[in-house]
Amino acid sequence: MVHKPLSSRRSLTLVTESSQRTDMDDQRFSASLQKSGTGFWNVPNSRIVLVFLGLLNAVLFIIAVGLGVMCAGVREDSSLKDSHSAALKLIGELTDLRSNHSDLIEAEEKTKRLLQMKIQDHVKLKEQIKQLTAQNIVNQRQLESLKIEKENLQTNITALGETCGRCPPSWIHLNSSCYFFSYIESSSVMKSWPFSRMDCIRREADLIVIDSPEEQKFVSNTINSIAQGNVFWIGLNDKETEGTWVWINNVREVERRYWMNGQPDGRENPYSSRYGYYGRDEDCVVTTYSVTNPWKTRSDASCLENQYYWICERKSN
């Protein structure tokens, strides 16, 4: 069953009502003529007129129906066009929204990838900074070591330059003295304090007497440059009176700042008396290089039982 539009049905209703009213008017007009008994209905041509009027009513009815249908169609077409235009507009907007959504998703993924790359670069950069920091610490230590070595080499170069013609070979010159560090001649030979002094005397010298801060610094730096970590006998002892330290030139040592912490401790050794040399242990003094404090370099040791390298000193030519 086909459903006509509401506008078409209304048009048909109006046309039908108009036709019915016309028929009713014709009937009333015919009835009034018949009552009068005379007039138009008795005329021979009256039937033709009635037929013509009926046809005219039918034609007018058809025209009215056609106009109603045409008006309804026009209105329906206009409504459909508007609906179609609105639908096309919505479809276009939906397409744009989908396109924008796809662009946003793509931009989000791109941003995520970029962020991940930046995070990885940041981690790598932190690791590089950590490595460079560690390397910088190592370089700083090496630089400090090289500075010390440079100072020692400059000292040795100066000493060697001044030694030429003034000191024997392998001796180091400073001011008016020549110094022999036994480690330079042989790193495998070490002696006790008495035998070390005998070797110095054989070389027309004696164990070193350190009587100035300049000489103390010279000895410490030289030990650091040629034999770092090793110990050397010097010409200081307390063989006559325990705790009274005297150099081999009979000058008493009163400076305390050159002793290492806790030194001298002067421990006694009951077995040292059998050697017939001094009466107590640790009556002689050694010196070395101190990394923490170049001034605190001395400690007492057993004159006979300990064997170390030694330093001789003599006047230069």
C-alpha cells in the first residue's frame, strides 16, 4: 500500500469539499426551478447544459487534484533537497573530523617517538657526563703528579747543571754541597746505619746533616723523584742520651716539625746490647717522602737490625 504525503491528502480533501459544495448548489438550483414548474428545466437544451457543467466540474476537480499534487511534490522536493544538503554538510564535517582525528593521532605518535628519542639522548648524555667526570678526576691526578715530577726534574736539572765539575759523577749539587743517594748507584744494596756511614766516609763524605728547610725540601723532593716510598739513613742519632738527638757534626737537633706523627717512639730492644753498639734500639734516624706532609718525613729505627738506603754529603769543589 502506497502512502501519499500529508500535503497531497489535504489538497484532495479541499478539492473534494469544493466539488461537493458545487453539486449541492446545483441541486438547490434545480429544486427551485422544479417548484416553480417553469423555466430552464423545461427547455430542450437543458440536458446539454447539465452535461457541460458536469464535465467542467470534473475538469476543475482534476486540475485541482493536479495542482495539489504538484504543490506537494514541489514542497517535498524542496524538503528533500534541504535534507540532502544538510546530510552532505554533516558528511563533510564528519569527514573533516575523521581527517583531523587521524592527523592528531599521527602527531601524537610522532611526539611520542620524538620524546622517546630525547629521553634516550638524555640518558646517553648523562652517561657521557659521568664518564667525562671520572676521566677528569683521573686527569687531575695525573696533572698533579706531572707537576710534581716537573718540579723534581727541574730541581735535578738545576742540580746536575751545577754539579758539573763540582761534584763526582752520580752526585747531586745544591748550594755548596754534593749529595750521594745510594739508590741511584744500586737499588738492590741496603745497609745498616753504621755500615752506611762507613760507605760515606770511604767516599770522602759523611751521612747527610739537614740543617735548613731548603735542604729538607731538596732531600724530600729528590727521594720522591728517584725512589718514592723508600727510606734513607741520615746522620742523626741519640746514642749518647736517649731522647737527645744529635747530628754527626755534634749539633743538637731541636726542630720537632720534621718528625712523623708518633715519632720518635724510641722502643728498647734487649737483644741489641749483644752487638756492643749503642744500648737501645731505634737510636738512629731515617727519612723518606711523605705525600700528606712533605715536612713530616723522619722516624727513628734500629741502627743495626734495619737496613736501608743512605744519603752522603760532602763539600763541593
